[in-house]
Amino acid sequence: MSNESLASVTRIGVVGLGRMGANIARRLNDEGFRIVVAYDLRREEAQALAQEVGATAAATLADVTAAAEAIITVVTDDAAMRAIYAESGDSLLQGARGKLFVNCATVSPAVHVEVERLVERAGGQSLEGCMASSITQARQGTLYLMVGGTRAAYERALPLLHAMSKDLRYVGEAGKAAEVKALVNMVMNINTAGLAEGLGLGAALGLDLDMLREVFSQTGANSRVLETDGTDMQSRDHECYFSAAHAAKDSGIALGLAKEAGVDLPLASATKRQYDRMVDAGLGELDKSGIAELTFPGRGPAG
């Protein structure tokens, strides 16, 4: 069966309709997939997205599983992931036999392994589709996806994964893609914190920050974060694409893995403390570029 015909017959459900989940649903709808059901704890968000793509806003998680053949989940953290796959009460596990679950949230690798075990016990298939991109890429179908799970689940999900992504990498068994994603975000967060300190010190020294960013871009100080966040740090434009709260959470996942492996990560630890400061100051919903508010002179959490 071709990818096109699969798109036309597979009924898709989406659970978690934040910035990423809603835009993945829109993208798949544009590509001809049948989004038949949407669910979010914020009922109004589910109703709005359902109306937009011609779906039903489910009242329960079990309703999602009943209506869809493949379910994409994009939830906040480990607790939320465990809640939607609860072994009792309302859960996606009810009626999961034969269903495919593609879990795109950044959660601890052990949780992905746990979810795969629960789904397989219920007769379904589970896959982790870890995203290393942001809102624009979700909407355009140009995500960078790192995938973990059984090869059979991966091959079954390929039509969906191709519609969502520009670059697709099968990493291996459950948990392994999440480990890679944790390291990606750990290094990204360190780079972001380092850039904020460099530009903040430049501002304190009275340097021309446009010039400084150009010099950074041509030297060993260059990074992808300089391209995405440098101007925003300078102009204090922290519209949220990847929140400081998520940066803190994801750095914590990496530090948990480091503790298990017996590896000391002083830079990752210092970076997490900075993002925790943002959360404690009520700045957790700023973009990660908002870490510059802690380093530029005259700003600070109350600035």
C-alpha cells in the first residue's frame, strides 16, 4: 500500500494540543491524513483544533483510542506521559489492541521504555518520535525526528513520520532516541546560556553587539543558537518557541542520565540552575533566549 493510500485510510488521533501537537495535526491534515479525534486537558483547545481540521474533540482518552488507528501524543513531561498511559482509569491503553502510538514529547528514556511495555501488553505498538525542531518546522513538516522502538512499529509509522519530517533517523530500541534527544537539548541549552553570557558581558563592556555577533559568527564562538537566538537576546524578543521551563526540564533529564552513568556534568548543572532561576522568577514561559535576562546589565528577573 502506498504512502498516499495509507494517508487516506488511517484514522489519526492527536493527544496534547500545545504549540507542537496542534501544528503537527495541521500539517498531517494538509497532507491528506484523516485527523478524526483530538484531545487536550484544555477542552477549549481540543474543540478549536477539532473544528479546524474536521475532527471530534474527545471527552476521554479512551475515546481517542476507540476512534483512531494511530495516535500521536505530545505531552508535557514524565507525569503527563504516565497519566495518559495509566494502567487504571481513563487511559489510551483502553482498547489499544492493534493501535499504533507515536509519542513525540521529550520525556525520560525510561518512561518511553515503560510505555512501550504497557502498550505491547495491551496488544498495540509504541514508538518514540523525538523532535529536535520547533513550531515552524512542526507546521511545515520539516521536523528533525529521532525515532526509537521496534523496527516493525517504525516501518508501520513511516507514512506519518515522512509527512512530519524533513530528516528522519531510526536510532534503535525504545529509550535510545530519547537519550539522544536529551543530549541534543542539553548541549543546546549550554550553548544558549553561554551565548547569553558572552553577549551580556559584551553589553557590559560597551561593545557594539551587532559587531560582536558578526565576529562570533565567523569564529569559534559560532553556533546554531547564535543564529536562532542572538538577535532575540539583544532585542529582548523572547516570543516562546521553546520555553525556559522546558529547557530546565530537559536539562534535568540529561543530568539524571549522567547520574546513572556516573558522569559529572558541571556545565549542564550550571545551565539548569540558570533556567531554574528563570522558572522561580516567573519567566519560565519565555523562550529559552530569555536566559539573557539574567546576564545583560540592567535587566534581571524584575527588569
